[in-house]
Amino acid sequence: MTKDHPHSVVEAMGNRHDYLPAAGRDALLPGYDLLTRLLGMYKLHETLVAQAELTADQRVLEIGCGTGNLTIRAKRTQPGAEVIGSDPDLLALARAERKAHGLNGIRFERAYAQKLPFPDQEFDRVLSSMMLHHLETGVKTAALAEALRVLRPGGSLHIVDVGGEVTPDDGLMARLLLHNDHARDNLGDGIPQLLRKVGFDCAVVASQRHRRLGRVTFYRGTRPN
Ligand SMILES: C[S@@+](CC[C@H](N)C(=O)[O-])C[C@H]1O[C@@H](n2cnc3c(N)ncnc32)[C@H](O)[C@@H]1O
């Protein structure tokens, strides 16, 4: 663990990394894609890609891409775009690379969202799916600031994550979320507040009760011109 990345939850889960992996532990990673299918995340990815309005000439980055499902969907939706998936987890990236085999103009890089190895204003779009709730507050703020830095003026960050205006009526997962310290920043207008704090213009695009995830909310952060 480095001092830069405080990860009490990660430690509590017995995870040896300084980040929380996709399925919580390396040993569970082989089941991650099946789990995401059962959770209905493919539909959320489809909606997020549509929200991002990708065009052929764009450069697109996903932060926290895990096994690459959203990154690959973005590429298949807009084959002319240049798409990069990034994640600190080498095991997940290896799976992503295998799945993207044969596609051109897509690559995967090891990177922490809070310290992206890309120049300023490099991307037209940044995507983030189910990643922010993996980060502690300070890291989350740093990650959003990095997304702003790597976006060109007028470029946009598109986020889908658990949280938003969650109520106990949203179901069991929602009730768990409401009592989970780690997810606290994702509740209410926590994410819009963080987006504005780092300099984005922010919109809540949609928020929906989700049968398996409680509540999911879609956000757009635009880097002002
Ligand atoms: C639930 S998975 C989501 C993966 C993918 N975006 C999807 O929608 O299937 C969360 C991902 O965030 C990654 N992650 C955790 N900490 C991170 C960090 N500091 N920077 C970037 N990614 C991180 C994990 O390794 C994991 O792959």
C-alpha cells in the first residue's frame, strides 16, 4: 500500500493491491463478466455509449475499464474512434486485450484514474462505468480532476455508477448502499458536487431504479471552453 492511496475497504477485504479490483479479489475475476451480465450492466454500457455521442474522429478513454466490456462496446459502436481502456489491474487488462483481439484502434494501458499517464487535452471523451464507488473520497476527487485535465475544452466525461437520489424504496441493494461508508460520496448530489468542485459543468442525465443494483445514475461533466 502506498500513502497516496488510502484503501481501508480494500484492506478489509483482504485484497493485496492498492486498488479495489473489479470483483473485489483476484480469485473472483474469472466470474466477473458473468456477474456483470447477470447484473444487467451491458444495458448500462449501451446507454452510456449512446449518451457520449461518439464520432469517428474522436479519441476516447475509459478509466477503470476492468475486463474491457465498455471500452470494446465504444469501439464497436464507433469503429472510427481511437479508444483506450485504462485500469490498474493487469489481470483484468489481460482479459480485455484477449477480448479485443482483431479490433484496430483500441488498446489497454495500466493506469490509476487519479494519475493518468496521458498529456493534457488528449481526449474528446472520457468514460467511467461502476468505477467511482471503488475509490475513497480524496482519490475520487483526484480522478475527476485528472479526467478534466486530459479532456480537451468542450470534451465530456460520461459516468454511470450506483447512487444518486437513493431511497430505501429502491430495494435491498439501495438499503445496503445507504449504509455503506464507501458509497457515501455516490449518494444524493455527491458526484455532481465533486464534478463542479474540480471544474466541470455537470448534468445528471438520468437516474433509474435498478432491480439488481438498487439505483444507477448517469452523469455528464463537460470541460468548459
Ligand atoms: C466494477 S469494475 C468496473 C469495470 C468496468 N468499467 C465495467 O463497467 O465493467 C471497477 C474497476 O475499477 C478499477 N479501479 C479500482 N481502483 C481504480 C483506480 N484508482 N483507478 C482506476 N481504476 C480503478 C478496478 O480495477 C475495476 O476494474
